[in-house]
Amino acid sequence: MATIPPLPITLRDGERITIVPAGAEHAPGYAALMEQLEREDSFGLVSAPGDKSHQPDAIAERFVKAAASTHSLQLVALNGTGELVGEAMARGDHRPRIAHRADVSINLAAPYRGRGLGGAMMRILVDWAAAHPVLERLSLAVFAVNHPARRLYESLGFVIEGVRKREIRLGPGEYSDDLIMARFVK
């Protein structure tokens, strides 16, 4: 099973956050976070309001599956009142030809961006992958217009490996390229 102990961190402004492995009990908070992100059109989600994949039962099932996997790690960030304010995941695969790699993703509530939480969560994923006996490579996709996320990933050693032109439709006649980034941990 892929797990870590609860990790308390302090954001740049002094607020204390606890990062824990996601459990079924975090599904309603995660669903609320996804609904919030869908409404704000945050240049990070391809889903839209009402997406059925963000139903608490489906989320709880994914969290339980990730917790049981030796190749995946799903984290959530809880503020001092227990509100879920962020999540990050490394999703690996057991199939031999791709067991050495995992896809990573991160989502943060708007008030928690730019305060160090995203970097802390991504560093936990990178460190976990580096200590993993099989994982060697992490990859992700990011909207080209999401400059803060790109800067974060580059600061952690991710490099652009490919571009999917006009992959994301932001609105009528408005598109963003989708950048494929990766880094090796070993």
C-alpha cells in the first residue's frame, strides 16, 4: 500500500496545513473542491460543472483504490478547520512496461494558490516516487496558459516534452495548448 504519515506544513503566511493520504471520508470535501474549481474556470480542469466523475461515491472508490495500490499516492491538504483545500496524486500502473512511471496532478482551492502549498504537495509526490523501488519517471499535462503551474513544475525539474496544439477549448474561438511535462526521479 502506498501511504505516508500525516505531514504538517506551514504556508508562507504562517497558516498550518496537514497533508494526509486521501481516504473515503475525504470524498465530500474533494467533490466540493472540484465543483469550486469547475465554476471558476481555473485553467486546470477539463471537466465542467455537473461532471459525474466528481460524485462523492465515485471519488471515495478512487481514493480507496489509490490507497490499496503500491504504485499510486493520493494526498489531500486540510486546513485548521479540517476543510479540504487541495489534493495531489501520483497514479502509477502495475503493468511491467509502464510500471516505472506515474502521472501526477494537483488541484488547489483559489485562496491557497501562491502560498507554498502546491510546491509542498508536489515535493512530497516527487520524494515518494524517488524512494519507490520501481518508479523512475513522473509526467503531467498542464494548460500552456497556466503560467504559475508551469513555473512550479519547472522549479521541481519538470521539462516540456511535447505540445498538443489547441488541445483545450477555453471558449468560442479561444484555445490553449496542452503541455506534456516530465522528470526522472532516478
